[in-house]
Amino acid sequence: MDRESGSIRESRLQFYKTTLCLAYQSFGVVYGDLSTSPIYVYKNTFSGSLRPYKEDHEIFGVLSLVFWTLTIIPLCKYIIFVLGADDNGEGGTFALYSLLCRHSKMGLLNSSHSACDRISSYNSGIPIKETRTSLLIKEFFEKHQSSRIVLLLVVLLGTGMVIGDGILTPTMSVLSAVSGIKIKITNLHDGYTVLMACIILVGLFALQHYGTQRVGFLFAPIVISWLLCISVLGIYNIIHWNPRIVCALSPYYIYNFFKKAGKDGWSSLGGIILCVTGAEAMFADLGHFSQLSVRIAFSGVVYPCLVLAYMGEAAYLSKNKMDLQSSFYKAIPEVIFWPVFIIATLATVVASQAIISATFSIISQCRALSCFPRIKIIHTSRQIHGQIYIPEVNWILMVLCLAVVIGFRDTDMIGNAYGLAVITMMFVTTCLMFLIISTVWKQHVLLASLFVVIFGSVELLYISACLAKVHEGGWLPLVISLVILSLMSFWHYGTSKKHAFELQNKVCLERLLTLGPSLGMTRVPGIGLIYSNVASGVPPMFAHFVTNFPAFHRVLIFVTLQSLLVPKVPAGERFLVGRIGPPEFCLFRCIVRYGYKDLRDTYGFETQLIEKVAEFLQCRCHGEELVIMGQSPVSVSDAVAVGNEAGGCAVRRRKVGFSLGSSEEVKELMEAKESGVAYMMGNPYVQASEASSFMKKFAIDIIYGFLRQNCRRPAIALGIPHTSLIEVGMVYHV
């Protein structure tokens, strides 16, 4: 018992240690953006129509709005509710969408997956009784395809806003920080501050290839120092300038603010919303950390420090009303100005890290679910599978950030664009949470509606104020998100049409083999791995190849790689191996299933795949096998979820006769491997049919064709050696 209690104590200690370590790292990755917002919130709020308002009522009202916005959106909405809607540890817009798709038929992305996509580790929970409302909502989405299209477009819009935020956050944060140098060097030309911001941004993006974990450890001390610095300054300013500022936490001052300022007060909401920039990163970056670590860091450190910082700055403003446009730096005592300026500049560099990491995460999810062109994804940590780096995206973001800094130069206009991007993606999350609460959590519709009413009404108020400033820079995130939305929509549409063509034109292998004698078909030594998206039957490119070149390898393995709407597929449920036809044909099918966050080991894949086929044959040799229920007995006579007796889908165990031939088959398989392994893959040219509409031809022939021509080739993405690759060209008229 002592040994058992000792091991429990040790595991708890390890859990606490890991959680605190992740909480520490989260400061450098998640909270940089949120923590540096005091630099520019009051400046942007008191610009424009609110500039003439300099009375205590307005300053107290703005502070009250900032305090309650911080409390309602990041603390209540994200920390309490949204973080609980994670997809087995993954966060972000696509994580919510994947949850909805797995629990209902709301999605378009999972329509091609069979019942075998269900993974045991994602279905082991106690089933919750369906409510009448959840059934009605699910039935509505099942009946109306247009509703599923709208839902996907909303998700892609939110994704586009996140990527747009990845461009605006670094520009706004860094440019605001370096502009503080004008407080001491008043005659400094704007070109020098722009140059300084550009140099800092280039350095930031150059660091990304080291990975989130290393960057987090490097950046965390900077953010912690920054938070301690602004909280101490806040306390000093409250005591020194106006202790009565504490009264502004009362919501009465919000009412009084709008009563005094009216429409100008509503217009200022576009600046106030900047106080929660970076809140979405808490959820989007969840895959890098854990719920508990994110909650501890925010509730215990970030939130109280930010409240003190905003209160201190408001206390200074109440006694120095002429400094509205530079209150943050003016509120710093002379003796510590330069140390605080340096820490502020470093902290804004870290602020950009949160959204850059979130952008990598969400683009990785999009790519895995066929909503983004193939790109190179580097997993920077083997311990934490969500930590990734995408070189192409990193450098494109850097170029766009530099273009915005050089093009706008004005933090007020960037702030207008920034606020609209932030609040739009927050509202998308709120809408998706309504569906999560009602259909996944199966709570009463009134509870889901209450969530939307409380948080959605606040966000809609901010959206209305931001939309009023579209002509003053707010157009930028709309253009960025529209371009990204179009790109992802065209790619998904083209990919789905290509897959549909392959499914409609697949060939029955038995029929193909009966033509063998008439075609003079021969078998050559070795193993052939046939890659396709077809999970049953023969892909059209293989039939096309055999018809023109009637010979193939002694052992054929049809490989189908499936990306499922789950973060990770357990190793024991990844490979589904089955036999096609009688044993003498030596034909196998292997469905390899990945989650959208899985690390794909391309180099050891060939060896692992052949080992799984050998395990399948050995399973038969021991007189038992696993059969996938629902599979056609014609195309797949038996199949095994290799490495896990339970399997990932609906499987059942049955006894079969002892097969002496199975051991011989294993031997033949190993001999074929020694003879060499060849890879076959289709290289189709997708073209709209003659009868297609102009829009379809434009989408398929021009946009999708251009994207496919310029993205990474499938063989490179899969790590297939060029010398062993056979590419079969075909024209798909979709």
C-alpha cells in the first residue's frame, strides 16, 4: 500500500510540475498579445470622435468598459466555457467544427468517410440522451445541404479572420511599441520608427523555426517581467494620481459614459475592443498546452495584472487630460522610462508569437481536412504533437506584415482593421458554441441561447462600431479573409470533385482480373504500393495503367490515406488491413487513418506498412481474424485493425480455419520486399467538363488548377523516393 500511495503521490507531483511548466510556457506563446494591449487601447479609444471628451466621466466610463469587456469575454466566455469545448485537447475554429461533424451530419468534410472513421478513444464516453432540440437541429442540417454549406463558410470565415489577425497583430503591437520613442525624441521622423518595426518583425519570423517550446521558454520571462512591470506601474499611478479610480469598476460608469458621449461613445468601442486582442489565442493555441495550464496563467497572473495596468493609466489620465494620445508612455516615471520602453518593445515581439502559433495550428487543421493546399509542416516537438512550424506560411506572413507596416504607418488605421478581425472571429466562435452546447453537450436550448444572448450581444455591439470604420482601415481584414475564404473554398471544391470522380469511376478488381488472360497480364517480383483516395474497389488510375501496361508486382497493396475529423488516431487503430480476392492473388488493402494533428513519419512508413500486412497474415495463421462490419465481402474478404483487438470502428472477432498457407504468405511477402518496393500514384489533370457552367470552369480550370500546380506534390508530401515512383497521368473531366 505504501508503494502504491507513493506512486500516486509521485504521479500527482509530476502532473503539477508539467502543468506549471506549461503555464510558464504559455506566457511566451499565448498571452503576449493580450498583455501588450495597454500600450495602444486608450490611444485608439480617444482618437477620432471621442478626442474632445476629456472629463472624468468619459475616462471612468472607458475604464469601466475595458474592465467589463476583459471580464465578460476572456474570463467568462473563454476561460470558463470555450476552453471546455476542446476537441480532445485541440482548440480553434476547426476543432469546434470537427466536434460538430463527428456528433452529427452537419459537416461537408466528412461525407466521404465510412463508418470506420469512428475511433474508440473518441467514443468511449457515457452516451448523453438526445434532447428534442438537438434532434431538431441535427435533422435540419441533414435535410438542407445549403445549411451545411453556410456552416462551412462561417468556419472558413473565422479561419480567414485568424490568419488576417496573424498579419495585423505583429504590425500593431511592434509599431505601437517603437512609436513610444517619440516621447523622448520628439523630432524623430516616422520613417525611422517604421524601419525599426520592420527590423524587429524580420527577427521575430526568423526565430519561428526553433519551435513553440523553445520560443516559449525564451519569451516567457519577457512577458512575466512585462506583466509585473505594468502591474507595479498601475499600483503606483493609482496611489499617486487618483485612488478614486477604483470606483470606475462599477457598471454605472458605462451607463453614464454613453449618456454623456452618445454616438461618439458607441464609435469609440472600436478602440476599446483592442483590450481583448489575443483572447482567441487562448483557445486556438490550446493544442500546445492544456486547459488547466491556460486557466492558471490567465486567472492567476494575466487578468489581475491587466486590470491594475488599465486602472493606473486611467488614474494618470484623469489628472493629465492633455496626454490622451500618448498616455501609456507618459504615465511611466522618468527614472524608469528606458527600461520599461525596452521591455515593452520586447513584449510586443512576444505578442506576435501567440497569433503566429495559432495561425500555424489552424492552417495545419485546414490542410489535413482538404481545405488548404498541401504545404510543408514541421513538427517541432515529439512530446507535444500540436507544436508545429510551417515555413511557407511563416515567410508569407512576414512579407504581408512588412507591407502593412510600410503601407499604413498609422496605428489608428491598423487598430480599426485589427479590432474588426478580432471581434469577428470571436463572434464566429460564439455561433459555433451554440451548436456545441445544444448538439454535442446536449444541453437545453435555453442554455445555449443564453450563451449567445450574453456574449453574442456584446460582440455584435462591438462589430457594429468596427464596421462603421471600414473606410478607415477596417476594409483590410475583410479583404484578407475574403481572399483566404475564396482560396480554401476553391481548393475544397476542386478536391471534393476529384475524389467524387475517382469514386464514380472506380473498377471492380475481380472484373479487372478476369480480363487478365485476354490482356496478357503478368506479375513481376517485388511489392507495389498503390496510393489512392479510394477505400474500396480499384482506383481509375490503376485500371488505366494496367490497361496500357498489363503487368504489376507479385504483391500489391492498395494504400488509402484518410484524414479524419479527430485530432489524433491511436497507433493501434491507425492501420486497417484487409485482403482483396483469394490468397493466390496476393492483393491487400490498407487504410491508414490520421487525425488532423497527427505526426506523419514518412521515412519509416514503408517498413511499418509491410509489417502491418505481415501481422495481418500472422493473425490468420493463428486461426482468428477481425472483420470490419459493413465492408463488402466481395472487395475485402477480411480486414484487421492491426495492433488493437478492439479496433477503431465497428469490428467483431470470429474464428476461422487454421491456415498453413499463411506462414508461406508471410515468407513470400518478405521475399517480395527484398526484391524491391515500387510506389504508384496518380497525377491527374482535373478539368471541368464541356457542359459545365462558366463559374465551375473558372473554379476548376483556373483557380484550382493554379493552386494544384503551385502546391507541394503528393509524392513529396508523403516522402516517397523519386527513384521508386511511378506516376500515372490521367485527365479527370469533373
